[in-house]
Amino acid sequence: MNIFLLRIVFFINKLYYIRSRYKLVINNNYIFMPYRRLPNTDAARIRAMKTALQKGEEVPPHKLAFSAKLLVDLRRLFTLFENNIKHYRHSVNIQNSKSKEYSETLCKIRIYLTHFVRVMNMAITRGELPVEIRTFYGISVNDSTVPPLISENEIVNWGKKIIEGEETRIIKGGSPITNPTIAVVKVWYENFIQALHDNNTQAKKMSDIMEKNNALRKEVDKLISEIWNEVEKSHAAYLDETRKTLNEEYGLVYFFRKEELGRTEYSTLVS
């Protein structure tokens, strides 16, 4: 019987030891400290700022858990950040909608340039055109292959050479190559040049917006951290559950780490 009682006493002492080891004392209140996680996505940042902003509109300044200065900064930065995120998403939608059109135009001009060179080479093979006409297009006399048309720069450079070469050859009395004619090739080439310009312009625009958003994110993260610090400081005197609830009303997000989940069970058991 005595051994059984000793085991119970040992077990109770062990629980109290665990309690004293894993608890933090603030103003004589024992609390488990969950992990406070700052927003790590734009949606979470906007949500955190919107919650704090709503509190700033509802609660009188003298009762607000963070300073009036931070509230002024929050109003300014929230509008700026939200508008920039909307602007970026709109640009992404435009880019996606134009992407298919650009890919089709790129594919078309590559096909037309390839076919034009092949038709020219077949005419040379049949003896209808002399091998020397290849020089009009910037191609070596004995080179019967299609020039590389993989990259955008290659298409721009070779397209210009082939179009200008064919137009020069016709002016000098040469018979036009058909199927496709250079006029059709030129139309698709000009469409490609315009599409390439629009694509590069949109890409540059998106890059500028992303750069601005990256700078704003740092400012937003700093502001949210300052607000949350002041909120926690304002509620530090409350008991743990009350303090946590009050903080969460201002948008603070808490998570228990894996090892802390076990601590909360001990807290329930020994309290």
C-alpha cells in the first residue's frame, strides 16, 4: 500500500515538474506561449491589416491596443498595398490572356519563314533558280538548310533578312517565290514584331509592379509586426486564454508547435 502511495506522489511531482518547466510567468500568471506567426502571403497580409483597421474604426483611440501613429500608417499602407496587389493580379490576367495569342503568332511566323526557305531550296534543286540567290537572304550559296528559327531574336533577324532579300531580288527582276509569297510572310512577321513588343512591354510592366510590391511587403511586414507587438504588450496583464482571445481579435495568429500540443494537455491535467 505504501509503495502504491509513493508511486502516486512521484507521478504528481513529475507532473508539477513538467508544468514548472514548460510554463512562462508574466505578472504571476502561468501561460503556455504558442507560436505567433506573421503573415507570409499577400492574402494573409491584407487580412491582418484589414482586421486591425476594422478595430481601429470600432474602438475609441484611448482604448485601442496600438498607437494612433500606427493606425495612420495602417490606413495609408493598406490602401496602397491592396491596390498594388489588385493591379498585379490584373496584369497577370492580361498576360495570361495574351500568352496564347502570342504563342500562336510566334508559331505562325516560324512556319512561314521555314516554308519560304524550303520552297526556295526546292526551286534551286529543280533548277528553276540559281544557287546564288541564297546570298540575297544572307544564306551561304551551298547551304541548303533552313536557318535557325528557335529563339525570338533569331526569328527577328532572319525574318528581316529574308523579307528584305526577297524584295531586293524582285526589284532586280527576279520572279517572286510563291506558296508562300513574301507579302504573306511579311504580314505575319509584322504581326509577330507587334506581339513581341506588346509581350515585352507587359513583362516589363509586371516586373516593375513586382519590384514595387516586394518593397511594400517589407514595409507591410514591419508595420504588422509593430502593431502586433503593441497589441500583445497592451494585453499582457490578462490571463492566458483571455489575452490570447483579445489579441486574436486584432488579427494576431497563433499556432502551437508540435511539442507544445503535449504541453497544453499537461496544462489541462495539472490545473
